[in-house]
Amino acid sequence: MTPNPILKVLSIFKKHRVKSLLIGGQACIVYGAAEFSRDSDFIVLCDNDNLKRLNEALRALKAKLIYA
């Protein structure tokens, strides 16, 4: 079984103590709704310490910037 990529991201964020909130369609799916969404939306606390933890978490995920 392929692991849910959203749960993987949330797990890594938790491991790195990133203060964030999953919102939108993916949040509905995590909570059991049948709604479908192809993107993932996060709100991230923008203080220096949290942004450092976010950077570490994104490196652990091998995330790539696809739009700037």
C-alpha cells in the first residue's frame, strides 16, 4: 500500500516541530470526507524559529520548489 503523501508531510512537520495547519480539500480527506482535491494548502507560522524548522522538514522530505 502506498503511504498517503499528506500524512507523510504532516508526520515530518510534527517530527521537526513545524507549527502548521492543513486546510482545504486535503484537510477534508484526512478527516474522512469524500471531497477530492489535487493540491495541498498549509498555513505556517512565520516566525524565525518555525521557518528554520520548516526548512529542515522540507529538506527531509526532499521537497522541490516548483513555483516562485
